[in-house]
Amino acid sequence: MKSIFSADVDGDSQPELCVLSKEYEYGTGDDSYFATDCYHRTADKFELIEALAPLSIGLKNAKAVRQHFAKHPVKPGTPLPGSTSQ
């Protein structure tokens, strides 16, 4: 884990909880990469915004995450990119 911060990633003017980490898939030979998991607060729990994870790859800090999702908000319940489910 690199940092924990808040950012409005879904465009509702309420901040979400964001966890930025540097990931590496052991044994692949690939380089590590940055990714951010963001959680939307509901009445009784935090809910992962699953569709956001693939879109956050490569965003290296809180400033980059905030700038990206200010322009491209992702609502909770948005299907993952490439998903065929409705």
C-alpha cells in the first residue's frame, strides 16, 4: 500500500475512500504497476467500485487519481470494462 486518501471518483460531490498500491504479479516477469481501489460509502458499509480498478492503473498518486476521475467519473454499479453483464 502506498497511500490512503479521499477523492470524488463518481461525480456525486461526496468523497470516496481510495487505497493506492503498487502491484506485482509474482512469476510473470512483468513490471510492477500502480492501481487504486475506491470504496463508496453506503448507509451501512463501504462498497468497492469494481469498474474503477482497471481504469486507475498507472495513476501514480492521489493528485493523478483526482484529476483523472474529475474528468471521467465512474458510478458505483458500473460494469467492468469488457463485461457482458447488464
